[in-house]
Amino acid sequence: MESFPSTLKPENSENFGKELYDQWERQFRKEIYLYILKRDPRDYFDFDDFNKRTLNDKVAMGEMTGRILTELKELGWDWTICYGGTGIYIHAPGEKPAHAW
């Protein structure tokens, strides 16, 4: 961020909660993007870690995750949920990691 947005004014404080949520969703999308670019098939994306560092809200995290996974599906990706729903392997169709259960 090169400068603060013009909306960061006290009179706009009632919108800060939504803006924060939108920022976390952008961050989530960015971290998933970097995870995919890294392409380490042994690694998984840790939802729980992201939630603890940002939202700290399992319901909101679930909603956000649903939107992100829909976007990935539309782009042609598949995924495998792991570790009791706290992580995900994102992979090309038919390339499910052998160690993912």
C-alpha cells in the first residue's frame, strides 16, 4: 500500500468492519494464489493457521472458503480437504496427492 485510502476517515468508521473483512478475503486469495504458484504437492494450505492470524471466526472463514473454492473450481482446479477440515490440497483434476486422504 503506497498510501492510505481516502475512505480511511473517522466519519467512515461504520464501514471499517466490512473493509477489514474484504481485506482479509483479498489476503486469503493472495495466499492461496502463492500456494498454487509454489506447486509443492507435499504441502497443503492451512485454513486454521490463516483463520487464527486474521479473522478468528470459523463461520466467516467457512463462508470465505466456499467463495474461494468456487472460484478455483471455475478456473479448473480440484482440491482435497485434509486434517479434519483445517487444510486443503489444491491440485489439477486427477492429480490428487497420494498422501492426501
